[in-house]
Amino acid sequence: MSARQAMLCVALAGVALALTPASAMNLTGTWTCFGRDPTVDTATYRIRQVGQELFWFGEKDRNAPGDYWANVAHGRFNPAGNAFDVSWADIKGSPLNAGTVIVRYSFQGRDVLEVVGNPGAFGTRRCVR
């Protein structure tokens, strides 16, 4: 294999990783998540993926400082953005917020979910497992 062919293979592999279809992902499971300040703002999210759809229950770790909160969400995979468009709502905490976020999956030595764009009142920024 020539150097040019090897570079093309590496480039194509990078494109394949960047454009992971929802059908190739399995996001179901328990995730550890971090907010604006990952040293104190930690949470556990239980996620279920069913085909192109994503459901979750997230709650602040009870041992973390600050007020307890919990939220639920539902989203659909958007292949154009290679991400999930998610609607969420707080079910415990004060104030009770709701909104939409975009959640993108990547593999960085482990599974990573990142909230991209402007999350508004949604505090979680990154989840790993």
C-alpha cells in the first residue's frame, strides 16, 4: 500500500467515526455526567436507545453539593447533524425548567455524549461511560 493509499484509508476511517448512524450506536446504559463545574456538578443518567429514539432519566448525585434535581427526556436522531435532538423537563428541583438540547455521540477511548450549542437552563454538558 502506498503512502497516499494509507492516508486515504486513515481519512476515510475518520469520516466513518464522525458520521456514526444511530443504528450503529448502542447508548443504552448508565452514564456518569458532568455539568458546568465537573468537580461538583455530577449526575447519573440512565439512557435507553430504541432505534432512532433516545429516552433518559437523569438525577444529580445525592452526595454532590447543592440542591437535588432530576429530569427526563426524549429525543430523535438527526442524521443531518449526526446528533440527537432532545426535549427535556425537570421533574424535581427548583426552579422546574424544560427545553431542548442537541446531544452528540463520539468515541474518545470511551463513549462520550456532549451537549452542543446553547443548552440554556440545561446544566449537564458531558457524559461518559
